[in-house]
Amino acid sequence: MKKYRDYFFKKAKEENYPARSVYKLKEMDRRFKIFSPSQHVLDLGASPGSWTLYARERIGKRGRVVAIDLKELSIPSYPQVSFYQGDLLSPDEGLIFLLDKFSPFDVVMSDMAPSTTGIKLRDQTLSLELAQRAMEIAIERLKGGGIFIVKVFNGPDVPSFIQTLKGHFGRIRNFKPRSSRSESKEIFLLGFNLRK
């Protein structure tokens, strides 16, 4: 475990973010200008809450972040953050009600990852299933012209997933943040300008 206590891990602790993953989102925001004041943002797989916290900072007091995860968030509650503990793969009425209340969204982002098995192809398949579910939600819940960010473990099926995304978004970018661990197979796909 000690080897993971790297620069970004320490920086997250110093800046009061619950996880180092925030720097991946910050880097994407700097590069692609994702967030702006008053947006509605949907954070899928939000726990422990670093992405939610950063999005909240960027959208300001008039914005709204809807955060969803199977696990609790480990950040304070804020007036402009709505959290729902539930399963995106089989949404219940409460989750659907919350999504309906704040849809459509300007940004849908997913840092979801499966519980890894150590079997590379299996983990890639599970990751892709989550990414596909996130894409379905994004297509349904984003505004026309909206932005989608999704994490996926790189594997043989990712190119066909990218082709599917190209059918729905005007522009796709494949991005590996500097703050991703070098051994990690994760990449982030960004879809811009959702076609409605």
C-alpha cells in the first residue's frame, strides 16, 4: 500500500479531497474546459466524492451536482449537491425521481470501476459494461450539446465502444491523465456535443 502514497495521494490529503482521482478530472477540465457556472452535473460512481467536490466548486452556488453510488460519499453535505445511494444497473423509483427532477444535465461523468478480479480480460469486460451503462444514461439525460466523460479499462472492445460514442457525439477524445498511475489500464473517453 505504501507505494501508492505518491505525490497525488499526498496532495489530495493536503487539499481536503477524499481521493487522488480529483486530479484526473482537474486535468481534463484544464485541457477541455468542461465546467462553467450554473451547470447541472451528474456524477455516476461518485464515491468517495472527489469528483463531486471539484464539480461543485466549478459550477458555483447556482449549479447542481447529482451524485450516485452504491457507497456513501465521504465529503460534507452541500446545498447544491444531491446524493443518492443506489444501483445504476437497476435503478429504483427514488433514483429515477431524482434524475427526472434535475434533468437534463450539462455534463455526465463516470469514474465507475468494477471490483477487479485480477483477470485482465474479465476486468476489461466488467469495466466496459459499466461504461456502456454510463453512456446509456448520458444519452438519455444530457442536454443537446452536452459533455460525457467515462472511465474504461483499455482492452480489445474499446475501439468498437468509441465508434458507438461517435454515433452520438460530435467529437470524441481519448485521454490518459498524468495523474493516472503508470501501471493502470484506465483511460478516459470524452464525448462533446451530444446530438439529440
